[in-house]
Amino acid sequence: MLRIFSTFTILILLFSCKLNLNNPNDPATNDFWLRNLIQTALLNNGCSNFSQWNRSYGSGAYSTFGSDFQFLPNGDIVVVGITEDPIISGESMGVTGSFVGTPGLTKNFFMMRLSRNNGDIQWIDYLGEAYSSLNFNPRLHLYSNGDLAVSFLAYGSGHLLPSNLSPKADGEMSVYLGRHRGDGSRVWYTYLDTVALGIYLVTTIDSFDRIHFFTAVEGSFGHTPFSELPPIQNSSLGSSSDTDILYGSVDPYGNGLFQRYITSSGNDFGFNVSYSNGYIYLSGTTDRSVEGTTHPNPGTQLPYITKFNILSGIREMFVYTGYTSATYGDTRQIVVSGTSILQLLTTNLSWSSVIKEPIQSDTQHYAFAQYNLNGGLEWISFLGSDSGDVPNFEEPPTLLDSKGFWRNRSRVPNTYDRYSSGASVTTGTGSGTYQIADVWIRPNGIFDRIRYSSNLGGTESKRTDQMKELCTGKIGFMDKVFTTASESPSRLGFQTLEE
């Protein structure tokens, strides 16, 4: 609505004024400000400048994949990810940092900006050695002014640039948090250090431009908090044999605000986090009762959703989700709208009677579970096959599109052609192995349609790991590209599509 209003206003100005195009760059002319207003608005309107293209990045010789991306206001795209080889063959220099280590051996965290017109690389930067796992995806967020909030788990010696707020303590793992501009330069960045740091890190940014992050801290090192942040606000309930979640935050300038434990007497993990309307929503698993809550089946890792008020810092909701004795993979995606929470799990057992799309058999299915903002379960829909399991460690991305549908994209396993679920609403002409399934789910949980399309074919297949909608029907898809001989992605694929 705001974009339509802005365009309408510009059109009124345009047709009600006669612009003087003689010496148009002279600030002394009366219409200099109006011409610049119109030019800026048009050039920064990514929707009107949207182009469709399909590109891949990386040499293919070593592992390269993206972990997240963001559309900028003008429609350009910034991608972050991990590579074992310079993205542009033979060029190891970045905006502020160069590729470190040996190609094929050293994993580097990278950022790159892609042109909205054709996907050409405008700039690339290397942020140093990174912890890498196909099940851990560092995220990218936007500040209110369009700057980029960057986070990842860093190894090695780290960078020592002038904008460094706190240097890296040693060559072990640290949390990197940074604010970067759209040209790739760094406003500030900092390393947060603790000997107890685990391998999970999830982040989000709130409406006050504060970064909120959740990471695992190991009991074998005393659940030690970060030395760069204010003193820890509470005590760990765990022992030396388990993990806690540490919740921390920094302000828009990189200054530490607080840190506190989300803790139980067992193992606690955070896998995904989202911000919406003054609240932070975290999903993950725990096998014990967290801070006064009651675990339904102690000793079993069970998914949960929890909610924090960012103004008071108070936890306002904690619910255990899923069937109490089921086994779950690391797919615990959470998407929050103005009225509901959608959590994505993998399971072979239902945990409620409010089922909209049933399980086909006792095989592993994707479970889409919608809750209200207070944690009340509204419905569950299952996507899977009666002839095989969905993958445990592939996290198909989900978004709430501009038409009000939950939208999901997954890669069908090579053990069967299509899902048994939703057969009556199937569309598309996909064929072969690893078909791509686009699923649209109505607000009430019923499958509206499932569209199948063929994968790359030959010796390659792709898996979509992130998708975002720039505006109505204009979507970006970020893919991992695999060869049949490797389980590690060899290239980063990116496609823009108008539907």
C-alpha cells in the first residue's frame, strides 16, 4: 500500500509540474529537488525493475553454497554463504577481506551483491574462516536504513580492520556480528568469545535495529558466557554434561545489551528465530524442563516454541510441540505473521486431532503446524509419501506470500517420484528424480495446490534453501547445486521468477 501511495504521489508531481531539463544538475534550479525525488524513487523501486534470470556461482571444483539472502530496495540481491574456493576464479581479493587459506581445504564466509538485472556480481567480500555445516545456516538481516546485519561462527585469527569493536581472542570458534553497508564496507564488527561456544547460532533483528542471537554453550566448559557482553543475568540449571542456550543482544552500534541463559537440566538447542511486532520467537529442542516449564517426556528431545517481549525481556510463552515420544530431525523452521506462527517439523506421528492433511503412513513426513501467537495449536498438515521418508536434514523454506498462502518448496527424495499427499491438487509436468515440489497451503491448513517441476537432470540436482518475495509474485530462490558424486554442494544457484 505504501509503495502504491508513493508511486501515485510521484505521478501527481510529475504531471502537475513542467520540468526544466536545461542544465538539470544545477541545484539552483527550482525543479532540481523534484527531478532527484522522482529519479531516486524510480531507481530504488525493485518491483518495477524486476528481471527474471537464473545463474550459478562457484567453480564447481570445491564446495560453495549460500546460506541466506536479502533483496535491497532497488531489487539488487545480497547473498551470504560459505565457499572453499574464491567465487570468481583466480580472484581472491574482496572489498575489505581476501580469501584465506588453501582452496579446497579452508572454508571462507563470503558476501556478494548481485545485479537485479542479470545476476552479475557487483562486489564480493570474504569475512574469514568459518564453521561450516549443511545443517547450520548463517542468516542475513536488514537494518531499517538498508544496512546489512551479518552473523556467523568464525574460526581462525579473524580480521583486524579499523571498524573492529572487539578482536578475536584465538583461533577457536567465535561469534561474528557485523553491520555492513550495501557497498560491502563495514560500519562495525565484533567477535564474541567464550571457550564454551557450541555449533548452533541463530539471529534476528528487531524494529529498534538491535541484533538478537541465540547460541549453544557447552557444560563441559561451565556454560561460560561471553566476556564482551554485560554480566550474565541468571544462572545455568545444567551440569557439565549438557548444553544451554545463551540469549544475547547488541544495539545498532555493536554495544552489548545483555546476555542470559535459556536453561534446563538437560540439552537445549535453538534452531530458528523470528521477530514480529515487538516479540522474539525461538524454536528448537530440549530434553528437559526449561525454567519452570514441564517437559512431557523427560529424556527425549522435543521441539518447542518460546516467545520473548523485547521491551521487558520477559518470556511470555513456552510450549512443547510434537508427539512426546517421536524422533525429530533438525528441521524446525519457524515463520511468524501478524496473527500466527507456523512451525515446520519432520515426524511420523501426529500429536493432535486438528489435522487438515493426514499422514499417509508411518513414514517420516513434513509437519506444518500453525499456532496462534499465544502458543495454541490451530491445525497440522502433513506432507509426505507412503513409500518412503522425507529427508531429515533438508530444511525446505517456507514463507507467507502476499496472497495469504503459506508457501513451501522442497526436493522430493529420489526414492519416490512424488508425494502421496495432495494427489488431488497436483499440477505441473515434472519428471525424473529429485523433482521440485512447490506447495501452497491455505490459511486453514488445506493444501491449495502442489506444483511439480523437473530438477536440473544429468549429473546435477538442486535444493532450494531460501526463498523470499520481493513483492507480489516476484520471488528469489537460492539453491544448493549438487553433483551425483558428492553430498556437498559444488555451486550456489540463484533464480528470480515472476509468477
